[in-house]
Amino acid sequence: MYLTKEEERIYNGEEGIAKQKAIELLVALGKIYEADKLIPVSSAQLAGVSYKTIGDAGTDFIKFFSDNGAKVAVNTYLNPAGMDLCDWKAMGVKKSFAEKQMKIIEIFRKIGVNISCTCTPYLIGLRPSTGEHIAWSESSAVSFANSVLGARTNREGGPSSLAAAIIGKTANYGYHLGENRVANFLIKAQVKLKTISDFGALGVYAGRLVKNKVPAFELEQRSTEEQLKALGAAMAASGAVALFFVKGQTPEWSLDKPETIEVKEEDIKKVKKDLSDTEDVDHVVIGCPHCSLGEIKTIAEKVKNKQLKRELWIYTSRAVKEEADKKGYTKAIKTAGAKVICDTCPVVSPIEDMGFRNTATNSGKASLYLKKLCKQKISFGGIEEIIE
């Protein structure tokens, strides 16, 4: 790899051990993937925030950088933590967990990270433009940035995204290169997709087929950002899709002799059926990825003047919740007996330790991860269906 004189000084330790270790990590990755150089990034989004997922070893890793004076060089946002940072007691989180989680948050705060704790930073102001190089790590955020916004990022790991944030650069490989942003599959959806759960089911179906390749979609209708968010999140969970195209809707559309796949209504119905393994629901979660203001409005309208008989937890960023507060959506939701939770998500919070076993969700991503990571049985359906 080619390094500039400034990068060589950092690599040789002339600007401190924290920067040296960060650039060593980036160079090592670059060599593995045959990158020619490092390139500047305008922002970073860090995974590895919840104590549930990184534990003591991960805490020690990020503490090394803060203890040695590291500061982020670009606008850097955090992925969801393991709890609502302001209202963790209402979630039923144990004090011992909360103390360890807050330690992680303070370490990130010390190095200059924006304590946003969201998987949808593009909904709260961090919205890169087409062709802009970034270093993001959360799978659904990476998919949205690459696909819907046309920005350029690989699916960074927690350590590499932190290193990129500190140096302000990442290795020039993968989806930073135009020649790799080409679809290998053309998926023709011969079905009318109506709900976010429909798009999630399509994402689960497509991700299982294409694995870590790039799919291009021909859809029968114009999609909302929320629907494309759900599609990308589900593909990232069922496969490892970090980039997709939708004809006439995404900034890019590039195919190279793709394999064609036709998806019919019965395929979507089968996925929905396979995702569900219980009808006995004690817990309903919406917001994986985090809810937009529009999604919260929809939920508020569904529960207004009603009283819920089961736990309904809605996950979003703190910034979006503040907007929902102003518009009265939060009040309507809480009056019905539901919770609006910030800073975390059902997957990275310890919901299995809170007594929940049977969870309903409209998220294809959550349906897969809650089974694997949180010991949940799942009831999958649209917002209206699972709230009813």
C-alpha cells in the first residue's frame, strides 16, 4: 500500500500509540483486500457499543484508545447501546449491566464521538451524498447508505470503523471502487408489496439467495425510504448484502450479465410463514432498524384511544423521539400503555433476561436475530396485524 508522508509518520508512531495502532489496523485490512492506498472519509458510524455484544474485552479495546489520548477526526456516530441511557430502569435492565454500559458510553464520549446510539444516523442528520466515502459499520445503515443514498462504504467492523474515525481515512477497496458496485442478480418481484413487513420478507428471501453479492430489483411499485430501509436490513441479516439497486429508485443501476430470479406472491407468503413459530405473544417490538417519525406517527394512530393488553415497545433514536414528543405521538403511545425506547434495540438489549420469550415484530431483520441472539420465538406480521 502507498502511504503519504503524514501516514508514514502516524504508522511509525510519531503521533502517538493510539493513532499508530489505528492506522496499523487499517493498513492490515488494506493489505488483505489488496487496497492501493488509504482514502479520506467524511464520517464514521461505530458498531460494538452494547455491553451485551462486546463485553469486558471489547470495553478494554476501546478504553486503550481513550487512555492514550485518541480523538475522532471526522463526524462519528454510535450504533445502539444495550439500553435506554436515560430510562433503563423502566426497561427492567439490571444495575450491574447499566453500570458497564455507561462506562462504554463515557469512553466514546471522551474520544469525541456523538452519543447518538442509533442504527439510522441518516434520519438524524448524518446523510452522506452520492459518491461520498464514509466508514460505517452497522449492517442496515451500511446497506441504506450504499444503496438508497449512493454513498460508498464497506461493512466495517467495530474495530476498523473506530480506527477509520480516529485517522479520518479507510482502505480503498470493495464498495469504495466503482467497478465493484455492479449487480450479480436481477430480482423481478412479481408481487405487490404493501407493508414494511412485505419488504422485510422479500429481503429475507433475497438475502438467502444472493448471500454477499449485489442484487438489483425490479419492483411493481414506488417504494418509501422506510420500505427500502426494511428491505436492506433484512438482506443484511439473512445474507450479507451491503449494496442493492432498485430500478428507477436508487441513484445507481449497474448490471453485468446478472442471474435473473423471479419472486412471486407465494414465495413471500412462505417466508412470512417460516419466520413465525408462535402465536402466543407476550411482547411486541417495532423499530429494527430504528423507527422514523412517519413510522411512529402510524403506530400512534393505531393505538390512539385504545388500551394495550401486551407489552408494545417502539425503538427509535432520541432525536426522532423528541420530534415525536412535540407532535403528540409519544403521548398517544404511552397513554395506550406502550413504551417508546431510545438508544437501543431489541437485538442488542438483554430482553431475554427481562422474562420475554415470545415476541411479535414487523422486521425481517429482527425476526432472524431475535431467534439467534435473544432466545425468542417469533410472530411475524405487519404493524397493523401485530398491534391488533
